[in-house]
Amino acid sequence: MKSKLITDIRKYLIDETIYTPKDEITLVLLEHTYSQYQQSVKEVKKEGQVLNQTDSNGKIRKIVNPSFRNLLESQKQLFKLIDSLYLSPKSRKTKKETTEEKENPFMEMLKDITEKR
């Protein structure tokens, strides 16, 4: 079942006329990665960022909670997916500039004129 968040993102992309059917796989990955991120956040809140581990000699040593590492990795992946869907301010600006360049027939005409001189 698709989450409301993914449905809302899809609607936003459609409304902004930047959605393509190819974005669907990215939305699926975004949903899955976000779910992993949420699970990692819960586990880190419950267990903490550092865990105590007893080695074979009975010594207790502190280790980084694997869930905390998963949280950080999920966060990186989320930012990449968000950028690929033009949902970050930087990526929207890039998309807008690219779109404006492609949609301006006058610039194409001007380029042809200047090249022929």
C-alpha cells in the first residue's frame, strides 16, 4: 500500500509538470528508504547511538549502534532521491534553469543568428 507521503509527492510532481512515468521507481525507492529511515530512528531512540558490547574476555566496549549507521546511510540516500525528483531547492532551481533554456525559442534563434555571422 502506498503511503500518503508518496501519493502527495507524486501529486506535487504532476502539478508542477515534472512527473514522468520513469519517476515511479524513484518514488518506490523513496518510500522504502524513508521506511528504513523511520525504523532506524525508532531503534536509535530506544537503544541510543552507542551500544555496550561484551567481548570474549568479558570486557565491555562501546560500539556505534548499527541502526545509527543505517540511519545516516538512509539519510544520504533520501537526499539523493529527493534531489533526483527535483524536490530540493537546489535541484528545483537547476530544473527551472534547464527548462527555461529549452523552452525559449528566441534563444535558439539568437544562437543560430550569431553562429551564422
